[in-house]
Amino acid sequence: MSTKTANAEAASHESMFEAVLARLDVAAKLMNLSDDVKTILKNPVKQVQASLPVLMDNGKVQVFEGYRVVHSVAVGPSKGGIRYAMDVNQDEVMALAAWMTFKCAVANLPYGGAKGGIKCDPRAMSVGELERLSRSYVRAMKDVFGVNKDIPAPDMGTSGREMAWMLDEFNRITGEDSPGVITGKPIALGGSLGRDAATGRGVMVNSLEALKKLGLNPKDITAVVQGFGNVGSHAARLLSEKGVKIVGIGDHTASFYNENGIDIKAAIEYAAKNKNTLKGFTGATEIPSGQLLISKCDLLVPAALQNVINEDNAAKIQAKLIVEGANGPTIPEADHVLNERKIIVVPDILANSGGVTVSYFEWVQNKAGYYWTEQEVNLKHDHKMEEAFGNVWANADKFKTSMRIAAYITALQKIELAVKLKGNY
Ligand code: GLU
């Protein structure tokens, strides 16, 4: 089957989870995945929805919606972050949980996939409210989480701070100290060196691997990075340290372009002093946010939200390489346009798997009670990413398909084997 036919089948879908299944179907057909395994993967293992009452600073109780979806435990305990955002809903969490299953398998980690979320606007809440909300979530999910069961981590809108509260709440409930039940913790509580920058680092390593395949020298290329949070800022910094000229950056407050290159260190320092936002940065010209993705560059790193690359802007993107730092930045219809235009896309489940890879290292260190140096973590991370990239590249070649479908195939090969070895029940 040609790439064109394959991706044409991943047709339009309202639901994010259906968009994941559409890509799963394309990969399944190409690799001849067993129907039983496909059926199992189309249905998450467990879905928990809870009402979370929180005493707000105004003295009133507000009830928040909390979700945790365990998509698969075929390969090992489920792993995946918890996001705080207003658009969190069951369908989105299901899609993100499924992506975690595939992401962990692509990175060759001994994990299944899960995701959690709370529908809230963390920017509009006080620190005290956020702490009470995080603890309330853990109380609701105490039977889901476990060091060998389901291991959460940060995602959009959460960080080490929320993980610390959650770990403390879990330990109080169980009466035991289980640092490995949650990853992305502060270092003082058993976090891993290198975890904070890991997703951005993975984006950098995947970008360099792809550039190598394309015969391009990082020192000769320009990049645009959309999103300046944990993933985008570290990716931009690490890419610029490798000699890539970052010409465009942006976040939810403002976007900027400078054909001579942006001083990323200065941008990071500016954001740190400006409530973690770029609005008002003077190291480049401000441009309309819609312009950023279609600005002139060789490498485009969408590292903000999902569904930002659609059929319209996909036709106008000037980059020859896209490395997806965010989860789900490209809708399936845009895949087709990008493939037609021969733009190489290193897909999210490979490109942003550096974060969960170092989460895995954190979990291993917690289990062993022995901690590695940052250099050890980075070396092991880079090696794992290079291997994962190589496996996906080889499958793209073998199955004559896009890197995205090849990443699904790489993951499904591992998951299918695990499901079959476990036998029937
Ligand atoms: N939330 C991150 C992701 O989407 C990290 C997950 C983890 O470390 O478990 O990959």
C-alpha cells in the first residue's frame, strides 16, 4: 500500500481518540496486526472519572472533573502524565492515554500507557487551591496508582510542584514511602537529574538524527519552535547549543521572528521574569501567532498544543522537517498534505518520548535507591532515543510509509508480541 493510500484512510474525525484509532488502523493493515490485538487496543483497560471537591480561597467549595484512563498494561504498568487544562475531557484523556501506550513501546520502555487530567484553569488558581485540588485528585485515584500499577508524571499545566503534593498525599494514604509511584518529582524528593529538560532533549536528539538522514548540518539550518513551556524552551535551547539558528519562537501570549537568529538564553531569562511568558520580549519582531508555523525555516518544532497543524497551514508550511514536541499537534488530514509535500514528520510518539524515557530512569533509580549523575542520565537517554529513531526509520523504509505510521508499527510489533506471549484468558 502506498503512503498516500495509507494516510488517505486516516480520514476526518471529530474525536481525538478516533483520530488515534484511525492511525492505528492504517498501521495495523500495513503490518498485518492480529485483529484480536487491534480490538484489545481499541478499548482502554480502565477509565475513571471523579468529582473533586475543593475548598476555594473565597470560602466556597468548587467541584472539578478529574480523569484517569489506563489504556494498556500489556507491556508493563501503565505510565503517563496528568494535565491541568480547561479543555480536558474523557475523549482527550483516552487519546492521550493511547498515545502513551505507543510512545512507551516506541521508546522500548517496560510500560503500558495511561493519562490523567483535571478540567481547570491552573493560571486562575492560587497555590493553595492547586495543592488542595492535587491532593483531592490523588485521594480519588488512590486505587488506580501504584509503583507497579500505574505511575503518573507531569504534563501540560503541571510540574514537579504538583508531583510533590501528589506523592505526599499518596504516601500519607498508604502509610509507606513509595517515591517510584510518581515521576517528574523535584530532585529533593527522589526526582532524576535531567528529567526536567528530557522532553526537549529528546526533541533535539530526534532532530539531529533526522538532519543526519537528510544530509544536513545543524549549523546550516534554521528552526522555528512553537511553545515556550517545559518542552519548547529546552528544545530551543538545546538545538541552539548544537548550532541550529532559532529564527522563530512563540507561546500563548506572543510570537516572534528574527531571521538573524534569536538569543534563546535571553528569551528564557525574559520569560522567567515575566510569569513564564514571552509577551514583551524585544529580541525579535513580534508576528501574528498564525504566522509562526508557516514562517521561513528548515525545521519546525510544534511544542505547544494539539491539533495546530491542519490541512490549511500544512499546505503553507515552509519547513522540510517537522519534529513534534507536543502530543498530537498534527491532525490526520494534515498528515496527507505533509506526505504529499515530502515534508518529513518525526511524530510525537517518537519525538517527545524523551520525557517518559527519563521518567523510566527516575523510576529505576527510585526502585534501586541509587542515583545517577546528570551525565549518566543524558548518555542513556540519548542512546535510547537514537535507537528508537533508528527503529522507526528502518520500519518507514521497510513498509514504505511515513515516520508516523512506522512509529505505530514499531510500537505495535512490541505490544502484539507481549499480548500473544501472555496468552488467552
Ligand atoms: N506527560 C509526558 C508525556 O506526554 C511524560 C509522561 C511520563 O513521564 O510519564 O510524555
